[in-house]
Amino acid sequence: MIVIIIANNYVLFPYLELFTDKAIMLELPEGLFTLLTIGVGGYVVSRSGEKIAQSLKKPPEVIKNQE
């Protein structure tokens, strides 16, 4: 449902508004917006943590003196 609301408000509505006055912009309930924000934020934090954990797991590379 959230995908339909976002697609309507940001893809369909602007184009329909150009041709007719009867286009309807759907409201995104505040609780649903909060859930979306927390979900995206949690995903970003978990992916960042995963990348950091992988980099800490690798042995450090030895810097060779090039002369």
C-alpha cells in the first residue's frame, strides 16, 4: 500500500495535475511515514555495520617500501 501511495504522489499526480483538476494526492499517514523512516534508517545502519565488520575482520595489509 505504501508503494502505491508514493507512486501516486510522486509519479502519477504531477502528470495528472497537468491535464486535469481532478487528480487526487493521497495522504501518507504519519505512523506509516514514521515506520518507513525507521525501516530505511535501520537498513542503512545494518548495511554500514556489516561493511565495517567485514573490514575489521580482514587482516591489515602490509605496506611495502618501494624504493
